[in-house]
Amino acid sequence: MDYLSSAQKSNINEIKQFAPYIKTDIEAVKHALSYSWSNGIVEGNVNYLKVIKRQM
């Protein structure tokens, strides 16, 4: 994971702070980048239902 070690050495503070969070769940990140499917449609529907619930 060369990109994570270089991210931790970055001059950009936000990237330095984000890199440890990526390392904590690196397996999920690897799977997210290697598979072509997504649950974006489901998440969109859940978000829509939460908006409706808040309006009630």
C-alpha cells in the first residue's frame, strides 16, 4: 500500500487525517475497488424514505 504511506507523508492535512481511517477497514476498500457492482440504488431509496419520514 504505497499510496497510503505516501498519503500519510503528504503536506495536505486532510489527506494525512483520512489515511488511518482507510487502513482500519482496508479489506472493505479493496473489495469496493475490485468489484463492479454497487448498492447505490438501494442507498438512494433509503435516503428518500428517511426524507419522507422526517417530513411527517
